[in-house]
Amino acid sequence: MSPTRTTRAPDPRAAGAATLSFLFPGMGQAYNRQWGLAWLLAIPVLLVVVLFVLVFALSGSGVLSRLFDSRVLVGLVILNLALVGWRLVAIVQAHADRQRPDLRTWPTWVTGLLVLATLGMHALPVWYAGKAIDTLGQVSLEGRGELETRQGIDLPEPSIQPELGERVTILLVGIDFAEGRDHHLTDTMLVTTLDPITNRAAMISVPRDLYGVPLGDGRVYNAKLNSLMSVATADPASYPLGGPGSLKAAIGALLETRIHYFAAIDIEGMRRLIDSIGGVDVVVERPINDTRYRDTLTGQRGFSIEAGPQHLDGARAMAFIRSRLATGENDFTRAERQQLVLTAIAEQLTAGNILVTLPAVLDTVRDSVITDVPSRRIPEIAVASEDANLRRIERVVLTPPEYVTPDPNSAAGYILHPNLDAIRALAQRIFGTATAGNSGDP
């Protein structure tokens, strides 16, 4: 006769001890009266918790922005892996001290579920960090993002960059990739400035139809400014700075200020970004009824919106910032609406619930945004952006007759001549010391 196999009765205390160490390493060991081991497992985790509390207390709202540093993210991934291993040791040991794990007993299955839950809890932040590291690598100067590949844009490193704590000035452009075009125009051009000392920020919208803008090298661009990046990209012999560099130099010369960095987003990317953050909230100043509006990407015809507070999804937000043919609307009022939506996006991105939508935001940014910002400088700009008082941001559009003079009957069609003295006086007030048109490029 073969011997009869016996199974020890399940000990609920084994699952209880494992659960306590799942909640906090060392608690299960204390329950098992292993006081020395309990302190050994608990103290390192306590130190990590205290460290994070201090970081949040000292950094305030800037904590999330500092996660734009790939080195910080890698460090957090390593710490996370060490912490998950520490927790697993505490959970399994607490169970085993009460009863040897046995798949034929229900406490072992409880502990197994706790192990799986622990692995899942720590896998999620690793996934988040991996997506963030990938996105930062793609959109920064060192990367080669999807938009950069499609457009064939070369982004050399800026020769002059702001010192730590210095005002940062960035040229933001929106590129229209509408089907059927043999070139892509920068129909939206905004110069943004962030002062990390005073937390003041400003936007200046530069009209797309500006004609005769100085290039910063003694020449003048005798065409509409929104074509310069495309023309310069296609003709490196005449424009050795390349597309983005030539546009930075031209707008820097126009404003007589340094343009440190360049960032671009395509129209469809803007739509997806707004949807990924759950839409934006804006206050519409006046009703719009544009029966001639047409969205070439979605086929939407016509756009209307009432005055007052509005929540806009991606499609309606894009119609809001692109419509210009309604009564009383034009390129200048459209530029005002673009600034309003950009400010609303910034407010959403710095809101506390951004972690929920972060994966979709990162995917959209990776595929739709390019910059010439070195990866090491991105955290500084992110912190300055988060600390800026977005509700008091100064928004300016270069409108006629003060800053530009319309010429509807020129050989180039409708164009705007820049009133350089007035524009540079405005820039001097906003940016401070003028720099003789130095854009930060050679």
C-alpha cells in the first residue's frame, strides 16, 4: 500500500501577514513578531516615502515638470524596480513564516494574487516612464520625430541658448499638411516668452501675410512670410540656416530679439492633442457663424458658436481657431482665438488630472511635434511654463494700422508691410533689451 499524502490545514494568518506586508513592507513581519526583520524591511521604504514628501513640499507644482528630464525618469524606473523587489520579498516571507506556500491551500492563492497585484502596480509607472522617455527622445533636438521625417526638416543645435534662469523665447509654428499641397505653409506663427524669475509670459502672433521681412543677414524676404520655412528648406544654398533657422532669424530680426528655440506642430496633431486632454474650456467673446468654413481633413462645412463659456473638443477647437470668413472675423481675430486656445491647452496640461490622459498626450506629441530644444533643456522650459501665471499672460497680435499696413493690390496679392519701428518698440517693452535682430543662430 502506498502512503497517504496529508495536507496541512490552511492557516489564514499566512494570508493576513502577506496582506499586511503588501500594504507596507514590514507590517506582516511585525504581525509575525519578527521585529528586527520588520524594521529592516520598513525603514528603506519609509525613507523613500519621506524623500518624496519632501520633494513635493519643496518643489510644489513643479514636480510634474521635472519629470520631463529623461535622467530623472530613468532613476525613477530603477528605484521602482528595486521597490517592487523589496515588496515581493516582504510579502512572500511574511506568508512563508506562518505556513509554507502550497498551491493546494487558499492562503497561497491569496498571496499569489497579492504578488500579481504588486507587479501590476509597479509595471504601470514603468510603462508611463518608458513612453515619456521615448517621446522626449523623439521631439527633442537629438531625435527624429514623425513630423520632422515627413517634412524633411533639419534642426541644427542653436548656437546661442539661454542661461539658467534667463528669459526663454520660443517660436511656435503650426504647419498645415492639407492634402493636395506641394508645400506646407506656416500659417500660424507665435513668439512666446517665459521669464522664470518673474513668472511672466507673453505671446506675439506674427501675421502669415507679412511681406518684406528682414532675414537678419542684410537681405529682405520678398514673399509672404508663411512660405519662408518651406522655401528655405528646399534651397539650402540660398538659406544656409535651413527652414526653421531662417524663420527664427527672420522673426528675430523683425522683433530685434533673440529667438532661442523653435517648435512645430501639425494641424491634425493639434486636433488629437486637444481630444487627448479631454477638450479645452474657453470664453468666446462674440458669436461666430462662418457658413464658408470647410475642414479639408474631416469634410466639415460651416461653423458656428455662441458667445460665453464653451467646452471644445478637438474638431470644434480647430474650427474655432481656423475660421476667419464670418462677418467681423479675419486673420487677426483668428490669431486672437489661437492664442486663447493655446493658453487653454497649457492650463489643461498643468492640471492635476494630466496623469490620467498622459499616455494619449505622449503619443500625440511624439507623432506631431518637433523642436530644436536639446533634451537637457526641456525640463527647465517645462518648469518655467508650469510656474508661469497663464491667466495673466500678455497676448498681442500684430494688427493694422499700428504694426502692419495692408496692401491688397500688390503683385503678390494681399500682403502686409511691417511697420518696423512700432513692432520693435512693442518687442522692446515685452522682451526687454533688444539684441539687434540676433535670433540665436549664426
